[in-house]
Amino acid sequence: MGTPAKTGAAVTLTIDGFDITVPEGTSVMRAAAEAGISVPKLCATDSVEAFGSCRLCVVEIEGRRGTPASCTTPVAPGMVVHTQSSKVRKIRKGVMELYISDHPLDCLTCAANGDCELQDMAGAVGLRDVRYEPGRNHFEQRAVVGDNPEYIPADCSNPYFTYDPQKCIVCSRCVRACEEVQGTFALTIEGRGFDSRVKAGMAGDDFLSSDCVSCGACVQACPTATLQEKSVIELGTPDRSVVTTCAYCGVGCSFKAE
Ligand code: FES
């Protein structure tokens, strides 16, 4: 969740009126969490380095211009942070509106319904309506390759999980998990703007023919149903699971308990 706390001198700051003391190098987001304050986020997780790409975790800091991302901003002595000002709440809502405008609205039939961070964050920021017209959005335009409209179907080549580019918000959590958790470097982001998407391997590769080792780190990291276990698609989200971590992959395995 944001930049991990570093061991070092203690730093005291104020977040939403609470005095908090954390080690030097701790991110504002993590410091807020230490105080029980939850800052909305999409691209930050505990398992990968903070990247600051989704802009959902913005905060106001007295004496500083702009609204920095709390996941990549380290604490400083005497810092006064506001995580729920009307300004940042408005920004977050606008950011979420853009994400949702680019996302299929099939929650009720989606395998991740009820277990989707995008869905959770839309609720957390109070998003009720999207002002943008459907049909000009990312998930449809992304299917245009060069000048040729070309539907990019889900990649189901991996025996354990699927990749559906239409549901991708390009947060890069999967790419970073592949690199930082597994050290495989099988994934990258290709394209720019509306055409950006996650790519496994080189041109012409799918997940199966890429360097992917099926460790599942990317699936664990995905905040939507873009990368989804086939067992979840076929059987539904398990109501109980066992998670273990072994020296081999360090990711953890989960299975449904009948
Ligand atoms: Fe901080 Fe995404 S969670 S920018």
C-alpha cells in the first residue's frame, strides 16, 4: 500500500486532524492506514512498489501546491494532510468517472462482481452517474488496430486464467507483480492513451507462448476481472479459500473448499 515503511527516524505529521508518528520514508497513504484512515486507491497494493498512476489517492497537503498521490508521497515532519477535502473528493470522483466510462457495464454478469476493486472504489468515492457517452470509450476504441477495426478477444490461452483487455484499466499492477514478485518480465504495457493495453510477450505472442510461467502473481494483483482464474469463471468466487506461500513462487495458492 504505497511505498513500504522504511526503518529510520520517527516522523510526526497530522492526517485529517490526527497526529501520527511513523518511520521516515513511509508513504502518506501508509501513514494514513496506520491511523485507520483509508484512502481510495487502485494502482497501489502491498505487494508491489507504488507507481502513482491511477491518481485516485490524491490528497491535499497544507503549504504544497497541487494534489499529490499519497501512495508515492513520503511523510515529512509537521506535514498536515487532508484526505477528505471537497477538492480531493471531487477529483477522485472525476477520475473514477473516467475509469468507469472506459469499462464494460456488465457487473451483474461479471465473474468479479462483488470482488472487484473498481466496483468498490466507485462506491467509495460516491460515483452514481457517468456523464460521458458510451461507445466512444477505451474498451471499444482499444479494439482498433491501426486503421482497421479489429476486436481483440480475451486471451484464454493460459490453462489457468484468462486475460480480457476490455476490462483492463491499465493500472500496471499485473506488469509490476510479474516483475517484482516473480521476476519474470513477461508482461508490458503497449500503445498509448486509449490504445494502451497489457501485452504478454512479443508481437504475436499470447500468454501461453510468452515467458509467462503461470505463477498467478498477475491474477492476484489485478483489481478487476481482466485477469481472472478460469476456476472462478466456471465455478464462481469461492466462499472460502486457503492461501499458502511457498519458497518456490512466493505468490500463494488458493483453492475453493467445498
Ligand atoms: Fe496512488 Fe494509484 S493508488 S496513484
